[in-house]
Amino acid sequence: MKTGVMKNDALLLMTAMIWGFAFVAQRVGMRFIGPFTYNAVRFALGAASLLPLLYWRRARGRQIRSSVRLRMRVGLAAGAFLFFAASLQQIGIVYTSAGKAGFITTLYVVLVPLFGIVVRRGTGIAGWVGALLAVSGLYLLSVREGFTVSPGDLLVLASAVFWALHVLVIDLYGRYVDSIELSIIQFALCSVLCGVTALVFEDPGLQGILTAAVPILYGGLFSVGIAYTLQVVAQKNAPPSHAAILLSLEGAFAALGGWLLIGEVLDPRSLAGCVLMFAGMLASQWQVITGSRKSLTPSVQDP
């Protein structure tokens, strides 16, 4: 394996690890402030952290030139889906574990190819096999005796739908605008929407924000700013198959982080569900892994 490929794979693995451990930060942050307050601050930090990178790219003439109207239209659409995805995930994580939230969130890897049918980006047999495995895994992970499902799991599952829609927007229109500019716009819009919602439904205060400073800083600077930058750098030269597999490890790192840092434990049934879901993620990307098709799961934007 070439040194360059190994380097890019290492960056992608680091990205998945940062995103996975971010679920722990999100769980801890909820002990001190509300979900909308947490997201408002962390996405504001994420947008601000990308400003130096945008300046550096502009100074070297490396950004994609596009009209202000196009940038705003794509940024606002992506930001709206990001708001719903991040909000549902953040509320849901209060009622479920970091590991379960991580694995359920990564269902977007399966949902994107399936939703792609609507925009004439059809999926093959691998996509349907992946969906079946993922649904089976989700059943083992979330459904308990009496066919009960945790409200938190349902909210995180709903967030996976919006993450998938968000990815589709980026896939369809992201190539026409600069990626850093797009990210700043969508992160800023998500922050504003979360801030307004927090003022209506929560009681955001400076003391609570300061108490939750560590998880907020991790969620904003590391999960949004640093991890996004690492992903952009790595995916320029990384094979799509490597990116699909390594970024899917986000759920595994979420479970590992929950166990190491806050003592969460997955029972054998839940572990079996995680294995099936991970197998479904890989199956849904099989055509990418074998090099026969372009991936429909590009940049996330899931911090």
C-alpha cells in the first residue's frame, strides 16, 4: 500500500474517531444545558473555526467561484436539513446511549443510496441487502420486550433521515460552490436556528454554557472544525472504498467512547445489532468498495 494512501486512511480513521467520541461529548453536555443551546454554541464555534481556512484558500485562489445567490441557496438548504438532523440527534441522545446513537446515526450510509432513487440515482442489489441488514440490526439494537422502542432511538433514527437528505443536497449541488464557504454558511444558519429555538423553549444562560465548556469545545472545534477539515484533505486522494468503510466506523468509536469515558455498556443483543448494522453499511457501499460505482455518501456533515 502506498504511503499516501496510508496517510489518507489514517486521517479518515481519525475523523471517524473524533466524530464517534463527539457523541460522548454531546451526552455529557446535556447535563448542564439544553440541546438547542448546545448546538447553537458548538455550530457557531465550528463556523468560526473554518474562517482562517477560508481566508487561506482565498489568499491562494483555491476556492470555487460561484454566484452569491447560488452559494446562499445551497447553504440555506443544507443548513435547514442540518438543523433538523442535529436537533433531533441532540434531543434523542438525552434518552439513549452514545453507542446506540452513533450506530443509528450512521444508518444514513444506507439511506442515502435508497433516497437517491427519488433523484434518479438508483441503487442496486447491494443497497437493498445493506438496508435489510441495517434494519435487522436496528431491531436488535433498539426493540425490546413487548415491541417497545426507546423515544431517544426514534429521535436519532429520524435524525438519520435528515442526515441522508443533507448528504443528497451536498451531493447534488455542493460541487458548484466552494466547500468551505458552504460549510460556514450551513453551520452559521444551523447555529442561528438553534439559538432562536433555545430562546423559545430553553433558558440559555452563560453559567450553564461555561460549565459545559469542555464538551461544547470538543463538539464545535474538534467535531465540526478539525474533523471536517481532515475529511476534506483526506478524501481528495483517498479511494472511495476506504472513505466509505473508515467513516462508517464512527458508530463503533461512539460505542467505544461511551464505554471508556462514561461507563456505558452494550448487552450481547445490542452488540449483535451493531454488527449487523455495520455489515449493512458495508453492503450498501459494496459497489464503491469493488470500484464499480461512485459513492453517494460524500462529505458529511455530521459533526
